[in-house]
Amino acid sequence: MSTAPTRPADALREGDRPAESRPGAAARTVGGVAGWVDDRTGAAKPVGYLMKKVFPDHWSFMLGEIAMYSMIVCLLTGAFLTFWFVPSAGHTIYDGSYVPLRGVSMSEAYASTLNISFDIKGGLIIRQIHHWSALMFIVALVVHMFRVFFTGAFRKPREINWAIGSVLALLAIIEGFAGYSLPDDLLSGTGIRAMQGFVQTAPVIGTYLVYAIFGGPFPGEMIIPRLYSAHILLIPALLVGLFTAHIGLVFLQKHTQYPGPGRTEKNVVGFPVMPVYAAKAGGFFFIVFGILSLIAAVVQINPIWAYGPYDPSAVTAGSQPDWYMGFADGALRLLPGWLEFEIFGYTLSMNIFPGALLLLPLVYVVLGVYPFLERWVTGDNREHHLLQRPRNSPVRTGIGMAAITAYSVLLFASGNDIMAIKLGMSINDLTWFFRIGFFVLPPLAFWVTKRICLSLQRRDRDTVLHGRETGTIVRTPDGRFFERHDTELTPDQWILVQHEPVAPLELEPAVDENGVARPAARKDRLRARLSRFYFADAVNPVTPAELAAAHYHGEEHEAIEPSETSASGGAAPIESAEAGRH
Amino acid sequence: MNEQDTPTHGSEVGPTGHGTAVRLDQGHIIGDGGIPERFSNPGLPVHVPRAADLDEDAARRAEKQVTTLFGISILGTLLFIVLYFLIDVEETIYVPGIGVTSASNLALGVTLALALLGIGFGAIHWAKTLMPDHEMVEERHPLRATDESRDRVVHEMREGGNSSQLTRRPFLKYTLGGALGLFAVPLVLQVAGSLGPMPQKSLSLTFWHGGPSGPGQEPEFRPLRLMRDPENTPVRADEVTVGSVYHILPEGLLDLEEGVLEEKAKAAVLLVRLQEDEIQSEKQLDWGYQGIVAYSKICTHVGCPVGLYEQVTHHLLCPCHQSTFDVTRDCEVIFGPAKRSLPQLKITVDDEGYLVSEQPFAEAVGPSYWERGQ
């Protein structure tokens, strides 16, 4: 497997002698260290296996890689930042080189962040790379999640990895929030203030929770060191641990691959780690890191010096969280005030609590549970290693687009003030648009997406049924002309017919043969209904019989049995179908 | 068009339908069995060699490109080192399209990017031009372990349970389960119990009640002067012209040794003067002084300072989530996610003509919480 056919580039040059191949001789050339390690660990076997492990190639597989590399860049630059950052809310008077803030009373956290930005050589570039890579990490992670969802890569056996990924996604945004809250500037302090308000609305335990988190009244001096310990120790430990499990499962289960000629459920087609994938994936790390450095060099992010130190009675207009917290913030902007109730003297803030505290975990629980739900509905218990084209699962693709639409409505709603200013629109109208849009747009997105998928599938069918135009015009004895189409499936059309036909689950009778109602009948009815929802109008791939039928013109032998053809009745629908295609 | 996977369905298959005698005009089809149900996989496409696979010159060109990229990386690293020492951290530079920016940030970032991108693009170009591009095929095996392995695990576990007498002596099981279930409680208790104090009354009190209002503190009311923030000077009623807005803190707050931010977070007040005839609420007029009214600046939604005041409409807007309050209507919510009006501070003037509080806030300021109404 590891021996590729010889190429001219591999050919020996003049004076070269082929290497000898005695067992152990190759290892000796590597030097003593490898042997020393193998003597003590036996690592040669697993390392040898890993080196020839095959990974399939596709641009969309790089999305997860971008997330992974951004996370590594975050860890690296974050470790640097800890050398200068002082995680303390203790007061100090700033005397660094940023003149406008000299003499201002502020926390040590803010002062040290200013020092990193202005007084430590290269400190600003590290800080900016850190923040940009955090944003990139979560963007890449989300888009990677889209890829996995829409191609059905989460199906058996990869449900566990999808669930781990959902937890990783949730942890990543909490990690991000803890991180951008640390500098203790006015903007991040406002974010913490809002978080305090959220937690305070939790029914029954809200106030105790707040005093526990803040170690007393808001803001206190405990929140910065506590966020710091969460940001650099607790959450990264969980992130790295779960990430290791995530990537470990990818190795163990072998990567999925897109369908194509020669690719089956039983194989992996791609390039081996040594040398191709090592070079490509290793090189890609440097590209991601390099692009992050370039962005950090030319695009300023989070200019904390412009906001000033945190003061609970001051605020800047257009206060906004980092993008990944936007959807929760948007939900808070949309929930109307009348959702706050007072019951027996106790206040239940349904205008805050659901958007601030429930939404976040809810989104990720729904995400994590989806594969199990879909498996139940489809009754599909097989292993899947070939990815689906999104069009070939119209309902899932529709559900995904509806979810993305709902998320986007909330995300855009968190920018309603900026939009109102930039577009010169009424903020009230915008808010109402988003409020209604949250309910109307997702079903619309579902419907549109599903229709587009079905149309694309029909077009795939048409393409295959049409066949290859040979350019040969045939004249029939009765004077009609037609072009002969090749009925052979061309290799590039394999992608159009490779997917599995689907049909809704059939409902078993509600009573058994003795007339006794089966206990599971209700659940089964729901399951059958959901299955119909998924598959009732499925467009299945062309079968060889259908292709043969589509190309049956009856012309070749009409001289023998002309009347039979027209009388069979079968030819008519095909001719009309053909006519539609010409 | 019926697209279900029902190969026996005849409506589309038409002439190839079964059950009838094979007609001469379809003699190339041997009944249904002649057509497989699915298409078969055509197999891997033929490998197309690249230029560098066949042509030594192309390979040498590719080699040159890769080494150039690696060279650029080395150059970037060297430049980074030089510029690190050369450029002072305080130097700024004007760059078209970016504006004035830190020179060292720009220089270090760009050279670092060169060093990294050179390696990255070099390695990938190498992989794409010179490394073998034959796709390899690796077999997959079912992930599931064999039945024997599964049985062995179950057997070993059972055997372990039996030989350790766990199954024979159930009290071992119950007490061990209980001990393991409980041992985490002390740790959880320590964290949960010691993270912070009980809030007590501190959420419903503010500095306007007469002094520091943290947990366990119950200040006694005394009238406090309204002080400008940050100047910390008192405000005379006749200085407040119609339409002006002041940030107000209670007298003594800024002189505190500690807890300034904690008190500020509850006690911040906005002072506005309206025309008396613009005020639509009797209570609002009573609690103010000649059209001068004082309201808590802390939003009743989630506690951001209500920072934006529109002088023409007398609307207060919170920049965090756009709750809008109408000052002429006792700061009622007229739009947005907040439910409650901003609490009003009852004010009057003292003997010297300075504005003072007449009583503390009548309700808790800031965001809602469960026991707020108690």
C-alpha cells in the first residue's frame, strides 16, 4: 500500500545506489534515539500504523482543522499573556505610557492589560492574535458543525463525537465570555453587569447565586480572579480533554468521506499521513496561524484603552458582546417586558430568564440530542461512513436551515441598535421585525430549503435519465428523427445515483392478531408520522431499470411490431417525458 | 412521477414491466432479473499524473518554488528579530486604509505572518506538486468487537463481582454505594457554602438609605445631598436649568475607603429638569422639586446604566438592550424588554438651597430578582 508506482521524480540519479533492505537496517539510519524509545515502549508498531493511516481529502474537512489550530494558537498566546496579566480587581493608579489614562484610578487587571498593549514589546500583537484566534475558533467550530450536520456525518457510529462536539461548542463560548470579561474595561464590565442581572433573575436561587459568583455585592473584587481561574484553568482543561477525545474518536472510527467512484462504506480513500497528510495538515497549521497574525497586525480588535476603566454608572452606546454571545443578547432584546410576573409577592422574570439562562444550554442540548432523535425516526441502525449530499436529505437540511435562521434572527437582533443607526431605521420597527421574524422566518426557511433540495434531486434524476447525447441522429422508418442517447452511466454520474433510496416507516397495526391493543402503538404512531414527515415526498435515485426504460424508444425494431408499441401504453408516458427534456 | 423505491411499480418502468411475454423490441432485456436494483460503483478513477511526475524540469521548478517559500519564512523570522529590537514600542505609523497604528504591532505581526505563511504554503505546495498523489485505499472494519470479546467482558465483570463477594454480600454494595455517593458532599459544601455571603437586605437597600448598604449593613436614613459625579460637588436647585441632565451620587459615597463601585452600582441617579407642565404624573411632581426629578440610573432590565437621554422626547434609552423609559410619565417603560419603571428618588432642597434626598428609594433598584416583592 505504501509503495506508489515509480515516477521519474523518484528515479535514482547518476551515482546513486539503491538502499539496502535488511530488517533493522532502516531503523539504524534513523539513529539511536528511536531505537532507544522503542526498546522501552514498543512505539514502532503504533507509529508505523499511524504513518500510513489514510485521510480522505476535501476542503470542508479543513473547517474542523481551522477550529483545532485556532484553539492551539489560543492556548499558545494565552500562556504568553499570563506572564503579564494581573488578574486582580485591586485598585491602582495608572502611570503607563498611554497618556490619556495616566493618573486614572483603575483595577490592576485593566492597568496590566494596558501595559500589555502599550508597554510590553510585542504584547499587543500577542493579545490581538489571542482575541482574533478566539473569534476564529468559534466561527470555524460553528461552520464545522454545519458541515457535519448537513452531510449527516453525525450518524452512527459518530453520535458520541457529535455530542462531545456540542459540549465543546458550549464550552468554547463560555471560555470566550470569561476571556473578554477579564480586562475589566468599561465594555467588558458592562458585559459582566448584564451577566449579573441575568443570574439574579433565576427563580428562587438567583440572588444567592449572584452573591456566590461575585463573592458579595456586584461588582466586588472576586469576579476577576474567579473568571481568570475559569478562563485559564478549568475550562481549558475541559476543552483540551474533550478535544482529545474528539480527535481520538476520529482516528479510531476513521474519517468519513464524500461519495464518489471507488469510495464505499467499507473503505477510506485518501492520502497517507506520511508524507502527504503530515505536510498538508502541518502546513495548514502554519497558514491558519499566519493569517491570524496578519489580521492581528492590520485589524485592531477590542481597543480597551478607548473605553476606560469599568464604572457601574457609566456605559458606552452600542455595547455589544463578542459575536458568539450575540444570539442570547438578541433574545433578551426581543423578549417583551410583559413577560415578567409577580406571583404571591415573588418575581418571575420570564422576559430575562429564558433568553439569558435557558437558551444557551437549551440550544446545545437540542443539538446534542438530534442524532439520537433522527435515528429513532428513521429507524436506521446501520453504520454510515459515506457522507450525504445535503440535497439527498431534504428534511434534515431544511431543519438545519430553519435552526440557522432562528439563530441568525437572534444574532441580528443583538445588533438592532447599530442597524437602526446605520440604516436610519426605527429601532422599534426593527425589534418588531425580529420578534415576528423569529416565528415566521424559520418555517419559511425550512420550506424553501426543502423545496430547493427536492428540485436539485429531481434535476439529478433528469441528468441521469437524459443520458449522454451521442450526436447520432437516427431517422425512423416512419420519418421521425431522434438523437440516440447513450444509456451507459458515466463515472461522473455515479455521484447522482449512489445514495440509498428511502421510504417512510410503515405503521404496524395498532392491535395484534388477537385484537389486543399493542402498548407501543401510540409511540409508533408518532414515529410513523415523523418518519412520513422526513421521507413522504422523498425523491429517490434513478435505478438501472428506470434508466433503461427512459431510453427505450421502441424505434429500433419498430418494423417488426409497430402496432404493439403504440398499443402497449407504456411508451406514451416515456415519450412525453422525453419530449419534456428535449 | 412516482419516485418511491418500488421496483415492481410499473407506471414509469413501462415497457420493461414484468408479467407479460418478452416482446421482440426489448429482447436485449432479459426479464426483471437482467437489470440490477442499484447501479454498481464504477471504482476509482484512473490516476492522472501531474507535470512534476513526468517532467524533471517541472519537478525542479516546483522544488524552486517550495524552497523560495521556505526562504521567505526564514527572511520573515530574521526581519521579526531585527524589527523587535529596532522599533520602539511607543512608535506609531500612518498606514493608508488603516490609519495611525502601532508601528511595532504592524511590523511584528506582518513579519511573524511571513515566517508562518512561508512554512505553511511551502509545505502544502510541496505536498501538492512533489509528494505522491496516488490515492490510497484503506479498508474499514466494523467497530463492534466480536461476540466472544463482548461475552468475555461480561463474564469477567460477573466473575469479578462474584469473586469479590459483592453479589453474595449485598451490604457491601449498599454501603460502598452510599459512601461513594456521599463523599463529594463535603467538597461541594465547602465551595457552595463559602463562595459568597448571604445577600440579606443588601439588594433592596442603597446608599441613599443613609450610608453603606452591603450585606449585614442597615443604614439609618438621613437626608443626603445630591452630588455631581465625578466632581463630587453638591447641586443647587437654581443651577439646574430646564433640559439639563446630571449624573448624581449620594453625598459621602465617593469618600468611602472601600466599596465605592458596589455602592455606585445601586445608588447612581440621573437628575433631569422638565417644564412642570410636561410632567404627567402627580406623584412624579410631588417627589421632585419644581420640575427637577431624580431617577435611578440602573436599568430595571439587567442593570446597565440607562445612559442615553433624548432631550426632545424626554426618553431615556438603555444602550444594552434598548429599554426605553419616558421621563414625563414617571419613567414608565414605553418600549423594550424591561418591565418596571425606573424608581424615583424623592428630593427636596435644604436650607442652603442644595438638592437633598427626602427619603430613600421606595423600592429595590436595578434588575428584578425572585424575592424582590418581599
